[in-house]
Amino acid sequence: MKKTNSDKKKTGKILKRKVGAPAGKRQTVKRREALLKVAGTVFVAKGFEATTMDEIAARAQVAKGTLYHYFSSKADLLEALRQVFSVQFAARVQTRVEACAARDFKARLCALVDEAVNAYFDMSELHDVVFNSAPKSHRHSMADMEFNQYLARLIDDGTKAGVWHADDPAWTALIMYYSFHGGCDEARLGNHGIKDLSKKISNLFLRMLGLY
């Protein structure tokens, strides 16, 4: 016979939901996403160091205990935002690339660069917060970023198809990323024009792969 909640209470086997956690897995995910969105907005407005967990909880209109249920610290929040940024950035690029013909590797690479440049400028404020704030330098994890892994796969696929050549796709993708990142930063600083930036970076990448 199936035990009722009343029976489970008597035997002490019923599980209590943690304080601050909404019922249901879907609601939990939605609450976490909402808190991250608010945290990102506050970090951009005030900076990571100046922002407190109290302020984030107040802006999100939740109890401080609810915020701590999902994130153990401000550093934990920042790391979660890094992951969200990386996933969203890569997803945006991948959608653009997959709209190109599967075997047109040159077009796919150029589309990747163009959308990456657009996304970088669109998301630059959040990027600066999540990758340039304490306590962890982004330099420890660049090769593991979804964007770099996707770029490495594209390079590897093009190499296997005989379109270009790369001895080490993962390493090539990492070097390309730093070239892309540096070019975008210089353009943001006004040291080089934004006009034709995507084309310049695409041409550089193609030359790195042996296409002139």
C-alpha cells in the first residue's frame, strides 16, 4: 500500500524543502536565472567590489537568506555569471554559424568572427565585470570557454575537409581568441577603427590557417 504524506510524517521520512527554495525544479531554475540577471545589472551599475549581497537581494525583492540559498557568496555569483555569459556568447555565435552551408568553412569562419564581434560589443559592459573583477582571473579558463571549444571544432572540421591546415586546433583557436579579443579592445579604446573590424579579423584568421 502506498504511504500517504501523513504516514511519512509519522515515520519521519518526509523531506522538508529548504527555506528560500521555491517548489519544483523548474521554479528553482527560473529563480536562479532571475537572481543572476539582477546581480549582473547591479554589478554593471556599481562595480563588483562596491556591490553587496544585501543590495542584490533588495533589488531582486527577495530575502537575503533566499539569495544565499542559491549563491554562497558574491564570488560564487560572479563565477555563475561568467558561465552564463560564456554560454550565451557561444550560443549566439553558433546560431549564426549554423545558418551557413555545412561545407562552406570559409563562410562559417567569417560568420563566427562577425557575430563574435557584434556580441562582444553588445555585451561589453557585462563582459568587463565578469572577466575583469576579483577574485579570479579569466586567464585560467580561456581554453575551456564554450566559444573557444566551438572555434576549435570548426578549425578541426575544416582541416579534416582539406580546406585549411592546423596542427593543433585547440591551440590555434586559443591564439585566435586572444587576437580577436585584443583587436576588439583596441577598437573600444579608439586606437583602431571599428569599421571593417570583422573583415580584418577574419582575414587574419584565414591567413593563420594558410588561406591568403
